[in-house]
Amino acid sequence: MSGVVVVAESRRGELREVSLELISAASAVAQEMGEPLSVAVIGSDCAKFSGALAADGVSEVLTVQAPGDGFEADLWAAAVEGLIDAESPSLVMLGHTIDSMGFAPAVAARRGLGFASDVVAVGWSDGLRVRRGAYGDKLIAELEFPGKTCSIVTVRPGIFPPATAGAGSAQARSVQVPMEGVARTAHVSYEEAASGGVDITKAEFLLSIGRGIEDKDNVPRFEELAAKLGATLSSSRPLVDAGWMPSARQVGQSGKTVKPRVYLALGISGAVQHLAGMRNADTIIAVNRDPEAPIFNVAHYGAVADLFEIADELDAFA
């Protein structure tokens, strides 16, 4: 067969949301190709995810048994290579995660496949075309893969809305992949990385500031406003580049991709790199003096106004 194979990802016995995001992205590509979409899940107890991965648009769920309880790069590489041999897909899609980056580039290089990482858009028009950031995300590069019968792409988490788990009727099928002789690693324990005090990707309400705040000395004012409103403070890249805000607070292609219930943007013009990181928020509210600011193209509500006047009104209301 040909078509698209998504490689799902789990951790500590739970399916990761990026798996459903990949299904959403891959479903559209598979339709453009006129080919089936399969979702592969790898692990010692992989069958338990079959129901959740049977989302709308999925033709089959492919289960690949692998020894061990956790992720091992060499095992996953062998499993994906076995899937490519068995299913002959035109496109393999994985999340751009620490796990996938541990083996996907090696598989592509070893097999001479097309490869692109940290992809933010995927399409099919006389062949595969993807988009990703270039030159520190100052540009968007569009890549093609002429002469490649199969390509591997890793997709940035948070870009595509997740598919609804279990909404389809796909059946599971076991794919036998030889694992004998594959190098193994020993899992010792899990240790949570330091969060740096904030994780804007988990925030329900983000108050985000941009160059419109004019001066570093104004940052504390918006920190206080965010606290009063019950929001988490975030920012666009120029404030991070200027040293006014820490990188952990940056929204955008070179920062964090966020999906809060409410995204309040004050003084942010809306460069394409920033929009890519927040356009999937449930409700976007933008305040900017420039009526032509690109952020108004994605905002659900907007005000052409002085952000400091709006901030004063919000502060009085809070």
C-alpha cells in the first residue's frame, strides 16, 4: 500500500496529545493524496491505545509489539523501518518531540528518505510540500522532496487541533517487525525537569505583551495586571530579544506554541512567526493602535486603541 502513516506517541502509559494532533494534520494530507491514513502505535502494551487512535479519517490502527515499558530509540527506529518495509507509505509523520528526534533523522538518513523537522504546515500538490522556520524563524521555508518515494516529517506540537479520540471505526491490525539483535538501553527512573517557574503552554488565560509597551520599565505594570486578572504573562519575540522578558514566556515559532481559552494580546502587531504560536487559542482579543496590524486577521475581538488606556480600564475593573 501507499498513503500516510502516523506514528503515535505515549509516555508513562498515557497517549500523548501530539498523537491526535498528528492525525488531524495527516487526515487532510491523506485526502489530498487520495490515499489511506494509518496510525501506528509501538510498545509492549500498544493495543490498549487502539480505540483512542481510531479517530475519524483513520483507515487502520497498526500495532507493533516492542519489548520494554518505555521509549528506546533503537527499538523505535527498527519498528519504523519495519513499518516502512511492510506498508510502503509515501509519508511518515511523527511529532517533533524529544523521543522522535532521537531516531527519525537516523532512519531517514539510513534509508535515503526525504526528511524535514519542526514542520508547521503539510500539504500535497504533485508531491509532498511542507513549511518550516528558517534563519531563526525569521523566514518560512517551503520544502519539496523530488524523487523521494517516501519522506519522514516531524510536526511541531500544538500547531494542529487534536482529532477526537475514538470518533472513527478503524480496526486494529498487528504488524510483525523483527526486533532480535536490536540494541537496548536500561531505563533507570523518571525525573521531572525544572519548569523554570512557568509553563505558558498549560495556561488557560494568557495576557501577552509586545513592543507596544514601549519600555522595559512598563513590564512590572503588566505583570501586576495579569495577576489581577488571573492570567499568565507572556510576550512576543522582540521583548525576549531585548532582554525584557525570559525566553520561557515567548509565544511563537521560535518560542512556545500555546492554546489557551483566552489570549489577550496587547501591543502585538502579529508577525507570522507569532501568529503560528497562538492562532489556535479559543478566543483571541487584540489591542493595537494600527488598524492594519496582522493580528486583527486572526483575532475574534479587536480594539484599535491605546493599550495603556485599555490596561487602565482592565486594572480598574479587576
